Amino acid sequence: MPHKFTDANGREYTVSLTLGSAREVRSKFAMDVFNENDWTKLMASLLDRLTYVWWLVKDQADAFGVSIDDFDRSLCGGDHADKASDAFLDELIFFYADLGQTKLHKLTKAYRTGTKLEREKFATQQFEDLLNRTISGATSSMSPQSSD
């Protein structure tokens, strides 16, 4: 089941992962979605996830006349990078399930659930207040002290 995201310029991309595309991306990006060490790197790095997305949507980007630099810029601003990453993670969840990769399916699903909860937590006013207090405290502690 392909998943979609829209960039800052309103272009819609479909993220579709197959054994063939996984093999192709592995040969270009040296990232194997079946290797647990590579999986860990993908989960830890938004940059790696977006690079993987690029390779999965490159043909679509080419059809739009979008270079990799244009693609990168089109993910800036708003939540476009997060949406592209989410589409990849959601596709990865289905990909693993379809292939009977239970462990990787469950790990990816748990990670995806965690990212949703994390964003919800960070979107609260309580978090904003805590962040502002922390920044204010750090700024005031960096102010030069007057000596008497």
C-alpha cells in the first residue's frame, strides 16, 4: 500500500517500497532495510530516511523536473520533511508485514508510534512553557555577573 506526502511546492509523491526498489536503493545508498544495524541507522537519522525517500521517489521527481537539491529545499519549512519521513515509515511497516518480517515490522511500528507521541508531546503549551523557562534560565545564567 503506497503512502504519499506533499512537498512545500504542492507536488505529491508516492512512496512505494518493493523488493526491487529496496535492492536498488541498497546498491546506490548502501542501506539495507533488512539489516538490523542499517535499520537502527535509518531510525536514528532523519537525513538517512529522507535520502532513502529520495531514491524511492527519484523517478517521480525527474518527471516533475526536480533535482535532488530542489527536492531537499522543497522539504524545508512546515512539516514537509516529517511528512516524507512518516510516509516512508508507514510504507516500511507495510513492506515488512507483507514479507512476514515480524521483528522488523513490530520494531518499525513501535518507532513510528513513538514519533507520533513525541510530536504530540512537543506540540503542547506545557512543553513550550518549559522550553521558554529553560531558555530564559540558560540565558540569564550566561549573563555577566557584576562584581562588587
